[in-house]
Amino acid sequence: MSKSRFGKTPKGERLERIKRSPHYKDGQFQNKSHTPQLAEGTSLLDVMYEKLFKKFPKLKPKDEVPSIKTDLHALNSSENVLVWFGHSSYFMQIDGVRILVDPVLSGNASPVPKTIRSYAGTDVYTVSDFPPIDYLFISHDHYDHLDYSTIIALKSKVEHVICGLGVGAHLENWGYDSTEITEKDWHEKLELKNELALYIEPSRHFSGRGLYRNKSLWVSFVLHSKSMKLYLGGDSGYDTHFSEIGAKYGPFDLVILENGQYNKAWPFIHLTPEQVLMAAGDLKTKRILPVHSAKFALSNHPWDEPLKRLTALNSRSDFNLLTPRIGEKLDLEDTERRFEEWWLDLE
């Protein structure tokens, strides 16, 4: 637990600020609604036994996941684009501002090397493939969103980090200067470059990288540019915050929602495909980019089930479901484009 990759818990002035948050109580951050981490009748021992000893079909694709290598250095500054790297990592360029969200490029989503490995074909990008980054957004401190190796390698390329309260303790421990980090509470606003506005909003989840949980805050982001509104969801179970955010900021031009790693043992902290569509409706959008899948097996469902279920369910809805390949350039202003169901080639 003394290894650097585990990070640090907040102390001193950072902890005093956390204690002033209305969302911090009894030594922990709290969700808006009561949120058990496990379903009633399920124990941590049950989850560990299932993970270690039960076999589930199709946890990984049989072949390499198809990907595309977009040259991020060659992007025209006038392009408003998004490039997804699998799971919940993606790059955006909006009004000339470069934003990187929850990058995990080490091939592993665990503090223990080689335990939760990325699927073959999904690690086509390295830090050297990135241009300078204006803003690094971190939604929360779990290993599949805050990757020690990637964050260390990015340090010279990142101008500023934006995260929830307490997450900055990890980053400072890893060599980032405090002046390069902005930590925010739910319902706070930041003015970014080129007239972009960023609102830090709730999600329904938890945090922690070691023995202690909920010492730092998990967040979602609302990003407004001159021409579009985006919701960057992070990890979240279904709750009323989606409709509250939709009523306050919607309608959205695009919402990015987690769709994968759900499990009957933890129904309150991740979305099922059915709930993805419910949340999208609450957020008042027509376009959904589903993430949190296609790179790591963190739950026991088949690797392609999230995309297959969501696509089937959406056939009865009118959402534009954006399902690019890893690395494929997504034009944020193209509201009509449809994508191939690339995962079917790996059945």
C-alpha cells in the first residue's frame, strides 16, 4: 500500500476544504441518495469467489479489437472532434481547446500489474501520440479512470488538471504542481479557454484506491462551448441527478454515458443498457456515446453484451447511438452520421 501508484489521501488544507463540503459527512463523501455498494444479500466474499473461481463465457473477444490510428497531432485547430480510446478514455478538441478525459493507456486497470489486462488491439495509442493538452479531466480516482503510469507520462504535456475534491492529493503525490490542479465540488463552475464553460455536477458512484473509500469526490462534467452542450458522465448508477442536470442545462447535443461493467451484485453504481437510455432521456439529448466497455473485463458479462443490448434496445428509440471504433475520429458537428456495428465481426 506504500507504492506510489496507490496515491495519497487528502490531508492538511485540502482535507479542511473537503470537510466544508455539504456532500461530506461522517468522514466520507456521500451520494445524493443512499447507495449501497453491493446489492442486499450479496457480500464481498461472494463477489471475490465469483471473480476467482467461476467461469463466464466471452469475457474477452476472440480476436483483436479493430481500431483506427487517427493522427492527433495533425488535427486542424478548427475541427470539433472526439477520439475514443476504449473504456472511458477519450480526447476532445472543441473550439481549439484540447481536452483529455480519464486516460488509461498502460494496458492494465488494476494496481497489480497484469491482472486486469486490456483486450488485444485496444492499446493503439501512447502518450507520445498526444499533442499538448490544455485540460485533463479526471472523473474519479478508480484505477480504470486514473492510471498512475499514464498520468506520470502525461505530466509534461498537460497544462491543467480538473477533478473532484481530494483527487488532487494523488496528482501532487505524483509530481504535479498544486498550481496545475483545480479541485471542485458538485455544482461549481469554471471558465476555460476560448469561452468554454465547465460545470462540475454529481454522479452516483464511490471512490478509493486502497483501504479507504470515499475520501475524494466522484463527478460528472457539463461542458458548454459557443455552439454545443456536452455531458461527460463518468461512472454513475441511475438516479435523479440525470433529470436534474437535464432540466438545468439541457437539451444536450451529446451525452457520454457509461454502458458496461454492470453487475447484479452492484446495481446502484453502474448503468445497465436500459438505464443508459433512461438517463439519456432525462438529459434531453438525441445523441449518445456509450463508453466503459470494449477494453477491460471488470464484470462477468460477455465483453460485447453492453453494445449489443444497447443497440437492440435503441432500435425502439430515436437516439442517434454513436459507436465508433477505438481511435476513430468522431466529428462532433456531424449529427447524422451512423456507425457500423463493428463488434459483430468478433463473434
